[in-house]
Amino acid sequence: MPTEYVDEYEPLLVRGIKDERRLKLPNKSLLLAVFAACVGGTFQYGYNISVINAPTVYVQNFINQTWMQRYQTNISQGGLTLLWSTIVSMFTLGGFIGTSVGGTLSVKLGRRGTLLANNAFSLTAALLMGLSSTAGSFELLIIGRLLSGMNAGIALCVQPLYLGEIAPTALRGAMGMGTSVFITGGILTGQVMGLKEILGKEEYWPILLSTTCIPAFLQLLTLPWFPESPRYLLIDKGDEESCKKALRQLHGLADSGDALEDIEKEKNNLVGFQAKKPWELFSDRSLRWQLLTIILLNIAQQLNGINAIYFYADYVFGQSGIPMDKIRYATVGTGACECITALTCGMLIECLGRKVLIMGGYVLMSICCVFFTLTLTFQDFSPVFPYLSMACVFAFILSFGLGPGGVTNILTTELFTQNTRPAAFMIAGSVNWLSFFLISMVFPFIVIGLQQYCFLVFLAVCSLVVTYIFFVVPETKNKTFVEIQNEFQSLKTNKFCSSDGAGTILLSTSI
């Protein structure tokens, strides 16, 4: 294995250059490329999660009427619940399928090409759901939700890849936060569109569900104006001229040289290596800690209690004296709260770093779990406790958006190099969607069995994640992908490290 000498006393001139780079604002073209990728990407994920909630009663009435027309009898309550659950859960199944193919498509079609092709699922889903009422077919809703889920699954897999690969090293975290910002923006937009003042009336529910076509059209109109990922062009396709042209457009002429040098270093480290399949990552001992990290973080992202908070939100708002017909507006407030926090995280991530934010988020969530358990337990003891519970709801959402909600996807991008990153996103996405499905199935039984004490389970999850991150995950701020890979290699080879007594450490790497 080749060896590399790392001096802990970095020359002041180099540090000054790095600091100067950190202060530079992103190129306008780069910001517009992030918008174009996200508006038809993870925005759709957030939008389709929240938009289905508003027309729940109307869609159930439609199912009952359709059943009556077909079979001249009312559908049983159990049958209605089963059909409605199927419509909702098809999104999760579609997401899992989309994630399973997203990484492969990103290698064959490119990152940008996959995002553009992905809009076909969204447009078809919008057409089917929009026509379901006219056609008198709830089966179209089931297929439409499945296709929407496939669109979201591919987007969650490929969009962070694209954002992480087009961004300069010093801005990779901030640009990567586009994933979280647009997810929360999609959730908030879906909540607002579902208000009765907009499209929340019974006659408008097919139109409401078909509005998922709008972000798809926006992406088809904007994303073609921006280039493919420069890393994909040079490392995967070997097209140096297209890579240089893409870098000049995204980074500007002055900064494109440094970015090209960084990409060429990564390419040289990957000479002779082909893009890996997901199952090959499990057998690669050099990726053991990276793989374990993204699996644990993606499981924790679904099992940390955020779904429980949203489940309890309506009850808490009702206990706090908010009228039932106004609770929907309070729920919009939770969506706005998470969206604002995601934006805040985007501004802080390059200053505080990934490790501080994600650990801080989980620590704050652990504290909120304790206080929320106490306030729910003593809900009837004093009129003050319902308001304390409401404060815990917003505090928990703020804590989630500040760290785990945004940083998890960024770490998945940064912990892997070009030939392993697509497969890593397929694994991370699959774990995330399976955990999403598991919590949606098991969570009602946890609540029934443990009631407010269910948050003690989530407290344990958050505490364990904090411990793991503290001891295992390195800070990745302002580090190239190769440097991050070397840090994880040092976890495995640390016992073989030797010091020469002058502040120089010899690291063995397998890159």
C-alpha cells in the first residue's frame, strides 16, 4: 500500500488561501443549478408527503361512492381503511423501488440526465390522480401514488449526488442543504395548498393531487440550461473538455482550475476501479465504517421520534385551546418552522461543521423527548402544561431541522468517492425508506402500548446516535473526498500509525 505523510503544521500561506476560499460567495449559475435540480427533485418528496393529508375525508368519500356504483353496497369500514392505507403507503413502496434503481440510472444516464428522465414518473402520476375522479377509479390513485413514490425515491438518491458533485469543496455543505430546504419547502407548500382557501375544498381534491406536475414542468424548463456533474463527466466519462466547460459555468473562470485539480486527484486515486454495486460495498472492508455510519444515520432519521411529534401535534394543539377548525393552520406553522430551520442550518453548516450540527440536533432532541414525556404525563394537572407541550413540539422540530434533517444526506455524499457514491446512496435510501415503512406500521402500536412514554424509546435512539457520531464520525468540513476517505482509513489502520517525533504522522491508506 502507498504511504502518505501528513504535516500537522500547515503553512500559514496555505491556510490563508483556504480561508479566502471560504469567504467567497457561490456563483449565481451554481445557485440556479441547485434550484433547478431541487424544484423537481426532493421538493416533490416533501410535497407528496403532506399534500395527501388535506383531502383524506374527500378521497374516502370518493372510494365509498365508487364502491357503491360498482357493487350497489357500501364498503365496509375495514375495507375502506385498507384501501386508504394502500393509497398512502404506495408512496413508500414506490420510494423504495426508486431508490433501488436510482444509483444505477445515475451511472448510465448521468446525474442530470436521471433527474430529467425522472419527471416522467411525476407527470404520469399527476395525470392518473387528476383523472381518477372523472374515471371513477380509485385504482388510478394507487398507481399514481406508486409512481410519485418512485419519483421521490430516485430524486432522494440522485439529487444529493448532483449537488455534492457540482459544489466547490468549501461550499459543499451549504449547497447540499438544498436537499433538506426543498424537502421542508415541499412539505410547507403541500400544507398551504391543502387549505380550504386554496385547493382544500371537496370538489378540488383531484386538482390538488395533480399539482405535482407543476414542479416537474419547472425542472424540465430550467435544468437543461445547466451542465452535467463535472465529476461524472471527467471520472466516469473521461470527457475533460466538457468537465472544464461545466466547471467554468458553475464555479466561474477564476475558481475552475482548483476544482479541476481536485477532481483529477480523485480520478487518479480511482484508476482501475469501476463503479461498485451495492452488494460489493458490504464486502469491502475499507468501507466498513462509512457504510455502518450511513446505515445508522438513515435508520435514526426515521426512528428518532419526528413522526411521533407530528402524530401528537394535533392532540397537543387541541389541548392548548386551539379550535379544531384552526388546527390545520397551526400544523402549517410546524411546516414553516422546519423550513426556516433548514435554511438556518444551510447558513451555519460551513461555519460550525457537520459533526457539531448533527450531534447538537440529536442532543436537543433527546432533551425534548424528556420534557415532552413529562408535559404529556402531567397534561391535566395545570393549564400551563398544554402550552409547554406545544413548545416542545416546535423545539423538537427545530432541533431535527437544525441537524439530522439536513446533515444526514450531506454525510452520505461526503463519506464516499466517485466509484462508490451511487451505490452508497442506493443503500442509504433503501434503509431510509424501509425504516419509514417500518415506523408507519409499528408506530401506532408503540403509541397504544406506551402512550406518552414512547418518547423514552426515541430518547434511547437519539442518545445512541450521539455517542456513535462522537466516537466514530470525523468532521468533513472543507475536506476533499479523498481526505475524508483517508480519515476513515486511519480508523482501521490507527494501530499501525507511527510518529516520527516532529509532528509528522505516517498514515497507511489503501486508496
